[in-house]
Amino acid sequence: MSTCEDLLGTIGEHGAGIRTLDAGDRHLLEVTTQTLPKLAVDLTSRLRYEFATLVVDPGPDCSHTIHYFFYCPADATLVELVTGIKAGVSPPAISDQVHAADWYEREAEDMYGIHFAGHPFLGDFVLHDTEWPENVAPMRVDFDPGMRVQEPGLGERWHPRRLLSEEGALIFPVGPIWSDYAEAGLWLLETPGEQIRQAHSRLFYKYRGVEKIAEGQSPQRALLLAERFSGNSAFAHALAYCQALEKLAGSQIPARAEGLRVVFAELERIRYHAATIAELAGSTALLVGKSMGQEIEEDLLRLSGAVAGHRYLFGLVVPGGLAWEPQEKALRELEQGVAAAGARLGELEQLLVHSSSFLDRIEEMGTLTPELAASYGVVGPIARASGRALDLRRALPYGGYAGAECTVPCETEGDGYARLRVFFAEVRASVALIRATLAKLPEGPSSVPCEPQSGTALAWSEAPAGGAFHWVRLGADARIARWHIGTPGFRNWHAFHRAVEGVAFQDFPIILASFGLTVAENDL
């Protein structure tokens, strides 16, 4: 029996609690709040669907529509569960059994004031209690974005929650201010000695209200936000956002533009992984290896600037295709530059894997078991190092990836060394994909007119750190009424503490580097 038939059978089991609607690219099911938890568990446990994202769409009088998205890697099907709640109603939490939804429900509680019944740990999440008053929900329709909400000085009275009560236990704070990073994140490490027994991630110090700022703006202007809230994955997020607008416009993207989008997405992936590898080498005090990785990253940034007009590929992807097309000479230089960078990263890989002092620091370190990875629903290289061969380029093929030979490396150990091997393997796969795509790049235009109309659409891309989902609703004036961004960083930071619990303090920065994440993807 196919997954689709299984899904229809499951819907039939729940009977009157579900109404099926025609949505074209997905199975859209209107469900009651009573039906929701059981159906979500059936999708993830029985039918092997993956939780994708949770979107809250606020309405008047503090009513809300909540959208839960799931996808099935086995047959590339997408399911949307929709339920409506009135003001003051507490929908049931699903995160007690679909743990990947945990942070999404916590985020929704802070942003919209929705209390998910049964969730054990709501509050003090995105909106830190030390900076935001109670009963402020900045994403609700009735929130005034011009209002000053900060209460200065409360941070002086804040104390971290303690989980360890044994004698001699202490909390060791790491962050939120870092000497060599512009990002801000605090990790509270609890220990009775030298081993981390409990860890707590406290992020969102630089919450920027990106989704709120976008409301009322034109889709073109909001594109500037899509590619700037996390610059090192600018192309991937801009691509997902543009694909959502293209669905609303019914645009058919030219084959040449789809191929070039694949090329630039993979160029971004190689550069991102080179930076991660450099940081991982540096975290073990292997400064020569770090310098080599940073030099390769810089060369790739210069290549991007020369070929695409911007080091981080800003302004390249637009609704309908690409803003402009590189000349054939530039594309040949891109292919040669990528091949050269891949070869140099291969040389760096050989140096690293034959350095016993380096391997001693990353082997069996920061292990995220396949069971934990599945429970937290981690994505990207972190997932693929822990036995989860998930990749949206294959699980939900989009654009030029629909007909591409996309290799997805996978390891099972889930430690720092497994993650390193995945980073290098993905570089090789991306180099091969770029060369194969350029070799058969068709002639034709690189863009078409794109005029999105009112409606809602979900689109996605496999960013360097994992799957990214962008949900867009345009109003009757074709301006942004609601935009939700589901980032891979949000998914993977959720599981990070499980990788550091049980290790020694001095190994914390190594595990941090091996995750290859950015806090900026969370600070929306």
C-alpha cells in the first residue's frame, strides 16, 4: 500500500474530526483541536512523516489559525493540518509526542500568547522575561510595533533556573557576549565537577521582529529581509521565499534559471561548509588548518562576488528567476574556481584525518545518537551525521533539483568526526552537481515576469545547515499579510544541549563548532 493510501486510510479512521480540502501541492486537512494530537502522532509514528514547521496566522479579536506541516520523504507528499482557535482557547500541545514541535509551540506562546495545554515549559523563551513585560505578544494583530515595551534594569534580577541540586553543583555560564562573534547566545552548563551534567541554551538576545517588519510591505521589498536576516545562507532563504511567491503567481520558471539557481545554491553550500570546517579546526587549536579553511572560504567569497556581483549572493535570486545572468566566461571561471576549492578542501581533509591530535578531540565527542536525532527532528548535516538521510532536494524536490542527481552523504556515529566527514562529502557532492548542471545548462531566458496574487503558499529549500521553510500570505492588495520563516538553526539548536551533556567543559567549544550553526537564524 502506498503512503498516500495509508494517509487516506488514517483520515478515514478519524471520521468527522477532519475535513479534506483541495490544495493542489499538498493534502490540506481542516481538523478540530481534539483530533489534532492523535492525527499528528499517526503521521509521524505510523506513516513516517517528518514534522516540517508550525505557522500561526493571527486574526482579529485574538483569534488564530494554526497550520502544522508534515512531509513524507518516501513519496514526497506534503500534509497541512489546519485548526482554528478563538481568543482564550488553549489548543492541546503535540510536542509531548512529536518532540520536534517543542520549540515551535514555545515560540508561538511568546509571539501570540497562545497557551498550548499540556506543554510543560512555556514562557521566557524568545521574549526573555528580563526584557519583556508579561502579556505582550508582538506578532498579534493588535500589537503596536511603535510601542516601547522594554523594562530597563530587570536583567539585574535574573537568575538561571537550576536543575542540579546535589552538593557542590554550580552553573557555568558561556556567553552571551563573545569576543570573536557578533552573535549572542548563552549556554548554562551545570556540573558538580568537570563534566557537564545539564546544559540549557538561552538564545534570542537579538530578536529583530523580521516577520512583523515585513507585514504590509511589497513582496519585492520583503525579499531584502529574506536574504539579510542570516547572510551566510542568503541565497537559500531568498530562494525559498521567491518560490513561495512564484506559487502565488503561477509562474513557470525557465529551465536555464532553475539550473543557475542550483549552481549558486551549491556554491553557497561549499562556502558555508568551508567556514564550518575552518572553525572546527580552530576549536581544537589547529590554527594552520583553520587558516587553510578560511583562505578557501575567502577565495569562494571572491569568486561569488566576481561572478554574481555580491560576496554573499545578495540581490541575485528574484521572483521569476534571477536578477541578471552571468556571461559564459564568468560561468567557466565559476566552474574552475569551484573545482579548485574542492581540490584544496580535499587536501585539507587528508591533513585533518591524519592528525591524531585533532581526531582525539572530535571522535566520540558530542554524540547525537540516531534516536535523539529522530526525536528532536534535526535536519541538514547534523541529521545526516546521525543516520537521518534527510535532504529536501530529494525528499521534496524543487526547482532544478527535481531532475538532478543529488548525492546525500550519511553517517551513523553522530559524533564530531561523523559531522566532519559529512561536511567534506557534501562539498564533493556539490562540486560534482555544479559541474554536471553547467555541462547541460539549457539556453533561454533567466527570468520571467512574476506578479504574485493574494493567497497562501509554502515553499522550501535545503539550506547549507538543513531544510528551510517559508510560508507567505499575501492580502488582497498583494502585500505581505503574514510571513513565517522556519530555519534549520531553530531545529538544530533545540537538540544541541543533548550533544554536550556528559562531556568535559573543555570540549564544549569543539562541539559548538562541529554543529556549524548560526544564532542569527533564530533571532528573527
